Amino acid sequence: GNGTPVLNARHIIDNEPFVVVWGDDILYGDKPRTKEMLETFEKYQDPVLAVVETDDEGTKKYGMVEGTEIAENVYEVKRIIEKPGPQGTKSRLAIPGGYVLTPDIFPILEKTDVRKGELWLADAIAALGKKRRIIARKIQSRYFDAGSKIGWYEANLTLGLQNPEIAEELRKLLEKVK
């Protein structure tokens, strides 16, 4: 699970806050997601989860955050629910995978139960939220799930069409493929 690599990095991280992001999530915008998360962490000094708006279908694919908005695009997390579906939550704030965590996650990770043979970081973060405040930051970038085939294509086509070096050739290719 995704908790194991974080736990394995404990000796490197020492007693510092740290960032965790997934390589198959692409967020494209004016400000990098990590910068938005770190600015939020600097202000609140609490762990930060990157969240994005999703639709009903997204509630089946992502962990969801329920919380109270405490500033523009900033939420105090009340609950994290793993893939609840649209009937399981009113929230449409999805956690695609981006965190600023603090070292107090490590003892919790060590005691977190293994589910389906894997150690899940979301379980440990939910447990941490019972001991201290967790903040969610709605990221102001467009989200692409490059971990899915269609998300990978969407990211490549969208970003390719915005790239002046290849945009015209890509448009011609897309016309030819039609």
C-alpha cells in the first residue's frame, strides 16, 4: 500500500514536515500544487491534503473530504471517506494524492491495521485527524488522472495542444485520425 513507502522513508525525513505526491496525478495551472499546499501549511502549521472538485462518478474513485470552509479554498477536515459513492457523502472534494504531513504520522502508521494486505496512508491520516487538525486545500489547477488510460490521453492531448512547439502538428494529427 501507499503507507509503506512513507513509513520506509522515516529515517530520511527525521523530524521535519514533508510532501507526498503521486506520480500519476497531473495538476496543471498557474501555481504548482505543492506550492499551494506548502503555503497553506506555513499559515496553519497543520497537515494539508490537496483536494479537487469532482463529480458523482469521482466519489466512487477517490477518497473524499468532508469539512468546514475556514478560508477561501481552505477546509478544516471533519472526515475522510474512502470511495463512498454519491450516496455516501454530500462532499465533492476528492483527494487525488497530495499531502504535506508532519512526523507525528509515523507512530500512527506503525500502528495502522493492514487492509487487504496493504498499509494505507489514508487510514493513518484519518487516525491522525482524531488527534489534531487536518487542513484540506482546494487546488486551483486542472486535475488529470494519468493513472487511468483515458486520463493519460486527456492530459497528453490537452497539454500538447497548449504547447506551441507541437500544437499545430497535433491538431493536424487529430484531424487525420478522425
